[in-house]
Amino acid sequence: RWAASDCDPPPPAGTAYGVQYLPMRSLNVIERITGLPFPIWRPGSLFRLWRESASADVIHLHDVLYFGNWAAFAFARLRRKPVLVTQHAGLIRYRSRLLRAFLWTMHHTIIRALLRRATRVVFVSPIVRAYFQTFVPFRYEPEIIWNGVDTDIYEPATSASRAHARAQLGAAPADPVVLFVGRF
């Protein structure tokens, strides 16, 4: 089961191998005001998460900066379930000095405590792991598991398709082209 804030719509049903999507009702006012994605789950969603955690063998958290993940971690501990954390990001360089200070404080308090108590922690890059290793005493040495790419959807471009794309963009063969993939 995949529980996530309802700030974005879930993927279309049937796109993942037997995955049941559980959109959790939330308030996303903090992100709207500051740019920091921190949806607050409503009480009914927290109760639903508590119920769902009973049947899980493992609770897998993607990043530990989120309120819903904090609740999932607490529920896992109460139910004596192992917790796997995949940590994607380190200290994000927000423009706002206040937001950077807040994130640093979160990393060195709550997030440090969660990563320290997780059953296992994996990182998506050595840079993110190195950042957290400077202040988190992990139970076990954290691993690196690179983000995967669905090769049924994405594949390296051929020379011809690359030239065609550059022509469509009006980019000369030597012009640098950058692709950003993420949440805007």
C-alpha cells in the first residue's frame, strides 16, 4: 500500500504491480506560504494510517521530513514493525535564510532522531549520505541505492532522435541542454 498526501493526484489505478494507493487528506498551507512541502494530515487520515500499519510487514518511508512520515514512523515503532528509510535530499538551499535555518534545525533534531532509530537507511546518492553521516549515528552503515529509471518508458536517445529534439528546441549541436525532472 502506498500512503501519500492528497496534494497531488495519485497515479492512475492499475499502473503499478498490485499497489493500492491511499491518498491521505491533508492541509498544505505551509508549502503555499513558504515553499516547504510539509502537508499536515487530517485526523481521519492519521487514523487510517494507524489501521493500515497493522497489516504491513515493513514501513518504508521516502524521506523523513514529512509529517505523515513522522506519524508512520511512530506507528511502526508502536507496532514493533521495521522501518526502512530512503532518504532523497539533504540540506536544500532555500533562498530564505529563515527556511534554511528551519530545515537545518529539523535535520539536527527530529530527522536525526528518526534516522538514528530506523531499522535501515538507504540514500539515493553518496552526497546526501555524506551530509547526514556528519551528525547522525546510524544503527547500521547506510547503503546507497541509486534512483531507478523505468526503461520501458525512458531509454537513451539515438543520435537521430537527439538531433531531431535539438532542432525542435532550436538548439545548435554544441549548445548545452539541461533537463530538470522534479516537483515544481
